[in-house]
Amino acid sequence: MGRKKKKEALFFNEVEVTGVAAEGKAIARMNDKVLFIPFAAPGDVVDVRITKRKRNFMEGSIQHVHKWSDERVTPFCEHFGTCGGCKWQHLSYERQLHHKQQQVTDHLARIGKIDLDKVEVLPITAAEETTFYRNKLEFTFSNKKWLPREVIDSGEPVSCMDALGFHVPVFFDKVLDINKCWLQPEPSNEIRLAVKEFAMSHGMTFFDLRTNEGMLRNLIVRNSSDGALMILMVFGGKEQGVIDRMMQFLSERFTRATTIAYMINEKANSSIADLYAVTFRGRPFIEEEMEGLRFQIGPKSFFQTNSKQARKLYGVARDFAGLTGLELVYDLYTGTGTIACFMTRHAKKVIGIEYVQEAIDHAKVNAQQNDIENCDFVAGDMAAVLNDRFMDKHGYPHVIITDPPRAGMHPKVVRQIAESGADKIVYVSCNSATQARDVEMLSDRYKLVRSQAVDMFPHTHHVENVVLLERIWG
């Protein structure tokens, strides 16, 4: 195995890929450094061009393949390798599950300092559907379409630079024009392609992500298991003529849509949390059903994007909690109250806490429409709300369920959980690294007894993990 310099670039020849690591990249080791290689697979033997060099690691791209891994399968999407999503399409689904399970256990052992021989690690729960499983997708308009290298090198003029699709990794202002996406069932692709064609034929301006100019900014499509459909347009300005033409087109073309709405976002960022949604036609929300419970989902509501797997995830959390009907349960980071509502049939009372007031408002509606009376919801910053005064008022919990953002829990929240005296903690996480960090912080008072991963996002490196911690007595 050798290396050579070419045009100041560093090359490694016949590199054997040995595993997978953070962000779904494959890894190898060269000269005592970790080498990250996107879109490679364990078992590949490849020549690699180094694109990034740091003190402790390198990153590179495949230039030539000497041997393909046995783990590989043929990617099904024409956009694979450029689009930032579904980075594991080249791995068989069986191997994807293996690597996700390994990722979770590695984090628990290495970061959480857990002796896994003393933990019941259950097999990862596979997804029933590995394509068209999402209930929400957000597309971005851009007047700077991403162009393949061969198009740029050809020097040929490009007649149209407008695109509607997904951001390309690294380039914040470049959008990959999507022909067919395999993540959301139809009519998702039909809607996106029709909107783009109508916009271009009527001279509507696609958003410029550098100058923050242009009328068409985002398109969001949401669907439910029973066929409800929401189409949300986000406009970058207040040209009412453009807004009315587009919304009228959507209303007439997609009569099956149960909600057609729009927002105006003139800010420098793309967040819609603080924007007002105008319902152009239909109801201001769609609904999702889980085990007889119905949840309202508005244009800004958070809801798990894989409904079928969400049922399984919440089922695992409920099983781990082992409720008998006598417990007071705290549901931290409750969002719109889906987990809290799931627990109420098996608990004496559930209290959900969430920092987003609008989410709490939705949670209260969800509880009310499901005739749930043993559930309260409180809005506020978790680190400030969850304290002794709060527990003196509401009661000290027997069980705590926590489902924080990817960054995990604030150290103050971890300390307060440790001091709560709860018998059990059920920790649901979309980031097993920060979950393991928090578990280690709780280790003086709680022991990890069970863990189960649930695959919510096939063909990506993302995985949800649920752990059960029990109080150490004595």
C-alpha cells in the first residue's frame, strides 16, 4: 500500500475499509490516523483522494475501486451520492441494522462506560417499510441549482438554474433538483414537480439563499396514515398576486389535499416556528391515529416522521416503564404530547413538560379530543422548570420518561432527574452518543438495565434508542 502526491493532493492506494462511524461515513486507518470515506462500505478496497486533513483524522473520496464489499447492494435512487439523505442505500438493509445496533452499543460502552454484559440489549426493531415511509418532507427552492462536475467542466451554458429539492451537503446555497424521491408516498413527487413547472411557466422567482430574495422559498408536504394530505407553501415576500396564483393552482390541481396553507418568511433564516400559517383551503391541521388515539398535526407541529415506527418506539417506551396504573409519570420534552397520551391509560397521572408553548397548546388539544383527563401539560425551559418547587407542587414522579433533542439533556436537568427519586427513567433518544453521555452522568444513582434500538430511518445512519434505568437502592 502506498501513497503519492498529485497536484498537491494526497492519495492513498488500495485502502481497506474496516467499519462505519459518525454521520454514516465508512472508516479506515492510515498512518495512525482515522480516515473517513463517504459512500464506502466495510470490505471495500479503494484508492482514496484526501479532501480534508486534521491533526487526528482525514477525510477522502473514492477515486477507484479494486474490490467491492459483500455488504453492498445497488442503490435504487438516481440522486444517490449527491443528495444529502439516504447515505446507506449502497448497504443491504440487514447490514444497515447491524451497524446501527453496533453504533448504539459502542456508544453505551465507550461513552456511557456501561458493562453491557450486565444489560439486556434487545435486538433492533426493523422498519416494515424501507421506502416511502416518511409523513413529512420539506423541499427548498433555489435559483442556484447544483451542477455536476462534468456539466461545469464542459463550459456549456445552462439555460435554467432554478431548482426545487434538497440542499447539497457543504454548499448551503446549492439545491439539488429532485426528479424522484423515495422517502414519501405519492402524491409527494407529483406535487413537487407540478409546483416547479407551474412556477417556471408563470415566471415566479425562486429564492436566492445568499441575498434572501425571491418569492418561492419552501414547499412542505405532510400526509397521514388514513390519507389526509397537507400542502404548505412558504413565500419569501408579500406579492399577493404570486401567492394567490400559486395557492389557487394547488387548490384546483390537488383536490385530494385536506389542508392547503401558506406562510410568508422574510427573515434571513428558514425557521417557520415563529411564522403564522394562513389556511387557504380545508382544515388548519391533519390528524394521525395511534392505538385509537388521534393527534392533530398543524403546519408547525412536531410529529415523528415515520408513523408506523413511532408506534413501535412508543410501545417500547411504555413496556420499559412497566406501569401498573398507580404511578405519577413525568414526560420531559413532551412535544405535542404523543408519548404522554400513550402512557395515560396505564398511569395514575402524567405531566408533560415542553419549552415550546405552541407545542403545549397542541398537546392540550390532543388530550382533550381523546377524552384524557389524567394528563397535565406545562410550558417552560426544562432546566428552569424542573426543580424541587415544581415537584413539591405536582408531586415527585415514580417514573420519568425523557425524549430530548439530539443535543441531549442540560446538565441541570440530568442533576434534577437524579435527585427526583424516581424509581425508573425511560430515556428515548435520536442520538445514542448524547444519550450515553447522560446515562454516565446518572450512573451514581441509576443503573442501566435494558436497551432497545428502533430503526425509524432506513438507508440513513440515524437510529432511535430506548434505555431503561432503575434506581440504585441503599
